[in-house]
Amino acid sequence: LWNSFSSKFPEETDESAPKTIRAVVCITRHGARFPLKPFPEDIHWPVKSEFWKTYGGKLTPVGVIQHEDLGKTMRRKYLEEEGLLDPQDPDIGKYVHVFTSNSDRCLMSGQAFLQGMFPDVPFSFCSDDQKIQHELTGIVMRVQCDKDYTPVLHGFKHNP
């Protein structure tokens, strides 16, 4: 997409100019998750309620791999190929911001993404209203902890 866009502005695509980055926004839902409840008449899922209390709606191992792979793809593009971020920069946390809802599957998806993109960079969590402590190193994942659930990416869920 970028190459097709940039070719429309040849005077602005000087290959000798150093590359810079203004922003990259990656919006994604959580990875693959277990169903929230058993399906009637389906013999492929456990029927015991304890299973559903423990795993219902949680991220699956496949979901973890999906987000690790997404992080690795972003790492290849922005760190290795383009060289636009240096994961060894002690100020990396000033440049990389992660926001997630308070849902277990979303927290785990964000964690897996960071592990894929920045495997050697430490990260920590803080609530969205908490001031980030200066002594925290690495990347801080901000967690939306208010009581109002805002299903930002559910826009098409209830459409006919």
C-alpha cells in the first residue's frame, strides 16, 4: 500500500533521505478465544460447568500465537527492514504505547503482541488513570479499568 501511495508523489520519495516515522497505529481485536458457553448438542466441547467457568472466553494457545506472529511481523517491518525503532533505546517506552481493555483475553493478546515485537524489552501494566512512574523501564501497557465497557470493535456484531 505505501509503495503505491508514495509513487503518486515522486518528488517526496527521495531514497537517499533518511527514513523517519511519525506514527503507526495498530488496532486489533483479541486473538482466538474459547467460546463463552457450550453449544447445545455439540459433542466437541466439554459439558462440565467448571470448564466454562475456567476457560470460557479466555484466549486460546492459537490466539497467543496469532498475536505473537503479528508482533513479529511488525518487528520485521519497522525494526529490522526499515530500522525505524531501536528496541535497545532506553527511552523506547516514550515511543511505544499500548492500550487495552480490562478483559483477560485482551491483556493476554497485548502481552503476546509485545513479546513478538519486542522480545527483549521489559513491559509492565498500569491503569489508564494511573500516572506512569518514571522508574518503570521498557514499555507500559495501559489498561482501561473503568466500569463502563465500550465495545469499540464490536460495531458489526449486532447488525442484521
